[in-house]
Amino acid sequence: TRTIQLTDNALNGKINPYRPYQFFLNFPLKEMDATKIKLLEDSVARTNFTIEKDSSDVLAYSFIYPWKNKSTYIITYGDDAFTELFGTKNKETKRTITPESKDEYATLKINVDVPEPNNSYILELLNDKKAVIRRDIITKKETISYNNYKAGIYFARIVYDTNKNGKWDTGNVKEQTQPEKIWYDPKEYSMRANWDREEILTIPKQ
């Protein structure tokens, strides 16, 4: 049984004002009937929206509309709005979203100093729940900018990317290799709303 499922990039129903609102399907589509997609803005029907297919992701679509702060939107993806390649159609799905104010976002710059320029390191930015928000490969002294991120508490950790493949590798008993080392920066990177912050991160040697 094939079931079309829809997700979006609204975090807890909140739209990031610096990024387009997108929804994602779990199957490529054969066709989409936009007349079966309805938008309510504070309970008032709106029709001046467009849906654009993402050029880099066959499962992603951008929902284009002039969102207003402090308004509540309900999007109804009606029955049979989407038909995937093998003819399966979707069941009605609703999403309730609210745009966030730009004043709730901040910018963080981290000046990273590496101990050995010829080695590779992975800088991971974590949120307060220790989930990875972003990864950057570092091979030399440089500045990483996190522009327009949600205000809150963030942390950084470093993966010593010994084999330079851009990811953390576990150990291998057969090859007698140890897991790649990870270092947690003890510093707390708090990002205050509508503020810019700059910090220095010095990666220690292994």
C-alpha cells in the first residue's frame, strides 16, 4: 500500500521569515491539482498564492504567499490534490502555520582556529536539545557565519575527521580502527533576538 505523506519546514507551526515556506512529499508526483489546495488567512479565504517545484529536490515544493506577521494560516491540501507516479492520490491534510517576526532571529559568527591546518574537522552546531542544526567541514582557520537563526541556546562540537570523508565514523574491529574522536566545546552560545554575536573557538589537538 502506497500512502502519500506530507511534511513541511515549519518548526512547531512557525514559519522562518528568512526562508521560503516549503512542503515535502514522500513520492515524486505525476501531477498536482492546485485547485484542491485552499488557504485561509485569519479565517478568510485567499487565492493569490502559487506553488513552485524545487529545482534541486524532486520531493520539495515552495508555497509562495505574502505572509503577514501575527496572522494565522490554515492550508488544506484536499483529497486528490496530488497524484504520484503510480497513480496513488493523497487524502486531505491540513497545516496550521504562523509567520515569526524577524526580530526573533539573530546572527552568530564563530572564528575557528585549527591546531593542524592539514587535517579535517567537522564543526557541528547543536540546539539546546543537542540536535545537530548545521555541519561545516573545517580545514583551516576561518569564520563560520550562522545568519538569521532562531534566538536561543546553542552548542558546538568538533568531530576529528581523520579519514577526511566529511562524516563521523565508528570503529571497525576487522580493520582495528577506533571511532573518530569528538570534542564538545564547553561554551554556551546564546543567541539573543535581533543581536549579532561573535566568538572564538580554538580546536584542541587530539
